[in-house]
Amino acid sequence: MRVALALCIGGACLYASRSIMSLAMVPMHDELGWDKSVSGVVLSSFFAGYTLTQAVGGTLADRYGGVRVLGLAALFWLLTTVAIPVVAPYGTLAVVVTRFLTGCFQGFHYPSMMRILSHDVAAAEREAATSIACSGAYIGTLVCGTLGTLMIDKLSWQIAFYLVGGIGLLWRGLIWQAVTDSPIKPSHSTLDLGASNNPSADLSIAVTSHGANADHVVALPASALSSGQASSTKQTFVYQAFAFPATWVMLLAHMCCGAFTFVLVTWLPTYFSDLKAAAATKAHRHASSNSPVHHSLSVVDNALPWACVFLCTLASGRVAQYLLHRHWDLTRVRKTMQGISLVGPAVCLLALCHVESPSMALILMCLVLGCGGFSTSGTMSNPQDIAPAHAGALFGIINSLSAFSGVVFVTLTGHLLETTGQWSSIFFPLAVFCMLGAIGYSALGTARRLI
């Protein structure tokens, strides 16, 4: 379990590095004179880099080993995190390039981590180890949302970057190095979906996914899989999955989740800052006060929604298990979980178009992100169902395209805010996009093996 704990700490550092820019964007916007369009470009530059390297990361990890690739990539994304305050005085382009490189190097992390867990951890410990390792994402987001907010508010955004990067370098230099210096015993017992035709076989399949809101694992019993998943001697290729409409609607639904999650991951602190500033301005106007209105960050606003994601993601796995034990068809379970993760956010985003109260907005944001966590048992696990022999490659493809939707919507958010000044101008198209994904997946989605 030492490897799993080291990966957990590394995941926390990774997500802290990823989310600290969103928190720092509020003071950086004022200090560096950025408008919303520029902020959108800066924020989306990370996801542009992240989109490019996931498939490459998996290939390199398979060829050279996950430990080596993860450790080397971590060194570079930590250095680029620390570099942000250094390059910021040289202009916006320097910040954009640095964040783009951070995204590129972070794209290697999860493919490498899954390589380590699937090949270097004993089969009996793999499910528990994977859960521990992936929990670091939630820890990093929550800790950064609380302590990061306090650091930026009380000290400076520059110190926040130095501290996040410094702690990460400490993990890379001491903990990860200490763990990997001693040989990791490889595990050759990998799960063979065709090893048993007995539907009651005591097996569980850990479905690994990196979604729009987090990197998750959902374990489902092998009995939940369709009986058609026996191994086939005929060679298949991942691209063959795209001959089926079910693969395309899975991609669409996954991109919908990625769109609203990436927008909120990057813009949520700014949204609450703007909302509270508007409320304060209105109150000052009524009070005939001439005192200035200051933008500020709130620990609760930046942490509570992600705590809801954590709880709902865990709940989605439990609910999926319960429904399967109630003899629900796996396709029905997938569609139900994905329906919650898209219809719920769509309704809440439409409501947010008309909300001015910060407290009500916080409740709705918690519901948006919490419902989104149910996709862990929906499209995030679906590649394992429809293409078990190519689940990793297929998920890499759909996750890269999901990240691309994040690039588009994060950039679009900055442009729309700059031109309209209204958050409803982005919440409404996101809600429509989510409903389209829900309808498509409900109509054509499947958990039946396709290739």
C-alpha cells in the first residue's frame, strides 16, 4: 500500500497545482489588468496541453514503465507551477505558455498511475490501492479550496503558487523517490474478462476514469457485465468501436460532463467573487455608501461544492451496486447514473441564470457538481462495457475529446463574460448541451459489448 499512499499524495499535489490558478485568477485579474477574455485564454491553456498528452503518456508508460514516466513528468509540472509568479511580470503570453506546459506534463500522470496500479500492484490489493490512489484528487481540491483561499486572501497569490509547488517537489524528492528506490514487485495476474464464463464468479472490475470533475474508480461485480464479454480470438482494434452509434453518444455525454465541470473548475471562484461584488454593490447603493467594493474569496464557496462531488461520487458506486443487486440491467444502470449527472446539472444551471443570492447560488452549484459525480458509474465506466479489450485506449480517446470541450467552453466563457457581463450567457448553453447529451445517451447508449 506504500505505492498507493505515495500516489494519493501525488494526486493531491497534482490537483492543487491544477486548481490554484482558478483561485489566483481573482487577484491576478485585478493586479495584471486582465479582462475576462484574457482570463479565459489563460485558464483554458492548461486544458489545451492536457488534451494533447494523455494518449502519449499511456504509450510511454507501457513502454518504459509508469514509475519512470510519472516521476519525470511530475518534476516538470511542479517546476512550471512554481514558475508562474516568476514569468507573470513578463506578460500574458509567458503565463499562457507556462500553464500550457503544466497541462502537457500533467497529461502523463494518470495513464502512468494506471499502468503502475495494473502491473505493479498485487491483484488482491489492486482495487483498494486504486481507490486510495485516486482519492488524492479530492483531497487536493478540498485542501487547495480551503488553505489556498486563505493564503491568497491573507498573503499573496504568488506565495500560494510557491507553496503548492514546493510541497509537490517535497513529495517528488522524498516520498516518491523513497518509495520507488525499493523495487516494486510486479503483478502478472491481470484480470481476464474471458477467464471465466461463470456469471457468479467472485471477480470485480475496477473501471478507471478521469472525468471532468475528477479521476475516479468504480468497482462493479463481474456478474454485472453482459454475458457476451467472453474473450474472442478475433483481433479487434479500438477504432472499430466508433462504427456503433452507442460509442458516439457515450462520447457526447462524456463531453457534456467535461464541459460544465471544466468551466466550474476554472471559473467558480470568479463567479462567486462577481456575484458577491454585485450583491455588495447593490447593498452599498441602497445605503448610499461611497466606500469601494472589494473582490474576495470564500473558503466555503471554494471547498463545499467539491466536498459534494467527493460524497456523490462515492454514493454513485454504492447506488450502482445496489441497483445491480436488484437485478437491473447494466445498460439501465448506466443510463440512470448518466441521466442524473446530466439532467440534474442542466436544471440547476437554468436556475442559476436567474439567481442573485450568493447562498442560493452555492446550493445550486453544490447540486450541479454533486450530480455530475454520478457520471463515474455512467459514461466513465462505459468503455469497459463496450470494449473491454480496449477500455484504456477508448477512454483515453473520449477523455481527450472531453478535455477539448473544456478548452472550448472555458475560453468561450471568458469571451461571453467580457461581451455580455452575464453568467447566464454561459450557463444556458451549458444546460442545453447537457440535455442534448442526456437525450442522446438515453436513446442510444448501451452497456453491451460491441467489440
